[in-house]
Amino acid sequence: MKAADIRAKLLELAAERGPDKTFCPSEAARSLSSDWRPLMEPVRKEAAQLVKQGKLVCTQRGKPVDPLLAHGAIRLSQGG
């Protein structure tokens, strides 16, 4: 799976939800492959890049976190 495809899917999901709604990174992985679990690490890596660029926001329990450092469930949303 190409990194560009993952980034595009993450941004697409964020745009579909709008600025006030979040989504789980697994939604991106599931939409890209039926064997989605191996994609979770690449999805988090690409999400981290988009967070650094200000294109996505990553939270855990409502607080901003780094997608690569957070353990457990995270949520993504459209950046500001």
C-alpha cells in the first residue's frame, strides 16, 4: 500500500466528517484492504505526518496526542 493512498484516505475521511467529528484510524485501514490489521502501523505513521503538517488533529480521550506515541485507541479529525 502506497503512503500517498493512505494519506489520501485519511484526508478524505476527515473531510467527509467535517471539523467537529472524529474517526478511528482503523476506518481508513478497513476501507483500503480486507486484510486491514497490517495497515494500522502505516496508517498511524501517515496520520502523524498529517498531524505535523496541521492537516489532521489526533486525540485520545479528548486530549491531543502524537499518533506514534499514543497507546490504545486514538481519534482523528480535520486539522485547523
